[in-house]
Amino acid sequence: MQTGYKQFCPVAMAAEVLCTRWTMVLLRELIAGSTRFNDLRRGVPRMSPALLSQRLKELEAAGVIERIGTFGGRSGHEYRLTEAGRDLQSVVETIGIWGQRWVDAELSLDNLDPSLLMWDMRRSLNTNPLPKRRSVIEFLYTDLPAAQKYWWLIVEPARDVDLCSVDPGFEIDLYISTKLRPMTSIWMGLSTVEAEQKSRNLVLDGDRELAKKMQTWLGLSPFASEQKRV
């Protein structure tokens, strides 16, 4: 069976590379800074490892990414955007802006995923307002099954924010109790911490300063500032 559009038009030719299933979402993760296979999997948790491996090979063959060995004693390899790959950043961002503006928010909030939400929050969390010490923030999603209820963000000075789905054993500074939909709505910029607290959809307990500054330190979607037009 023939594949592809068989057109010389640059749009058609680019679509043959970029518009296969999961490819744009995978590019989003690469542009956001994920380079290792396991980190990419966490950014696309519903993509099978076999398909992820296939798409990475296709992007490498197209010259969008390159696979390089890791250094410093770490085994394996990383996937890095080439110049052609980095040139796609504005394309991916424009698609995201369009989706934020024009896709019905109710449709977006039908696609809830705690793993992806927490991974995105970890990646974009603003550490500047947080204390210059270790801060541990526990999220309890009351509407999820036991295996997905609890998540922990661990913030330490001069280190990457860590995300755990198993109790890390540290003292908790702030407890956050909510449901997945309102938390996703906050992260997407469709609601706010204050609004969800007033609606009793979000309960904060613990360090008062951490609770007070949650809207500031909580990493929002890079498209959260875009206003809905539907």
C-alpha cells in the first residue's frame, strides 16, 4: 500500500514527516527539554515504548533529531534536536496556541491524565518563590483509584524538581487535596487556585507561605496565558 501524499507541495512534504500519530506530541516533549527515552515516555505516557522507539528512529532519519551517547558514567544515549528540529519550535508553539484559543475547554478537560499533569507541573514549576531549603508538596487526588491518588513534588536548592508516585519518606510541607479536573483546569489557565479554593475544590494544609504563593510557584502550561475564543 502506498503511503504519503505524493505531492511536491512543502506543506504535504512536511506533513509526511510531522503528522504521523504521536509525532507532534513527541516533538513537544523534545522541545520542552526531554532527551532520555524514559523521560520522553513520562511526557507521552499513553504512547507504547515500541511506537516511541519507532517515531524516534523516523525523526532521526528525517534529520530532526540526533542520537548521541551520554557522558559522565551514565549509560545509554540521548535524543537531541538538530537545527532542523529546533526550527520546529515556533510550529509546535503556534499549534499549541491555536488549540488553547479555539478547542473547546470541555473537550480538553475530558482528556485527564494524572501522570502527564504531574510531569508537566514538575517541569514548569517556578522554584524562585519557594524557601531555600527542601520543600515537599503532597498532592492527593480524591477521585482517583488508590494507585494514582498520591503524588509528591520535591524541591531542593540547586537541583531539578523531583516527582514521586511513591511516598519519598520526607516530612510534608504542604498538603494539597483536590480532584483531577480542577487541578488540570488550574494548570491550563482555565481557572485559578483562589477560584478553586472558594469553590471548595482545592484544600491546602500546611506551610502558610507555600499555600499563599501556590499560584505563583505552580508551573502553568506555557499556553495558559492565551485566552479562549470559543
